[in-house]
Amino acid sequence: MADTLKKCEIPLYYYNKNNSLKLDFIYRFKNDIIPLEIKATTGNAKSLKTVLNNYNEYKVKYGIKFTANNISFNNSILNLPYYLTFLLNDIIL
């Protein structure tokens, strides 16, 4: 996934807080910070949910999770299939 993001000229940032909260990538879109999680299976994205549930601390409104599944949106998480990565700069949340 990192190679696809890099080919799309998306700067890659990683977040790790005391080895307890890890986000695969951090993406900046306009004035928002959007965490990106990459899951091989459906996965529950625990760190992403933690960040979204603590708005006062992280100031994050929504996140994107890339999986092998179809497009869906629930609990402030946009789930996208891997093959749509190239559209990341065009997605408006």
C-alpha cells in the first residue's frame, strides 16, 4: 500500500504513541488530518476508532480504512477497497 500511496505523490507519515496507539498512515487533506488504516481482512481498526472517539485530544473527525471489501461508511470511517487508493486525492469527505 505504501508504494501505491507514494506513486500517487501522497506524503507518508506514521503515528505511534507509546507503542499502544499505532496508525498505518496519516494523510493531510486541506485543513484536516485523516488517519489511514490498511487491513488485510475486515479488521476492527482499534487505533483508528480510539482516535475518532477522542476528538478533544486528536481533533480527527473521520478516517479511511482500506480493505479487500466493498465501499461503506459507518461510525466516521470510510471503508474503501484497495484498488481505489489512486483516488485518495479526489475523495471529498
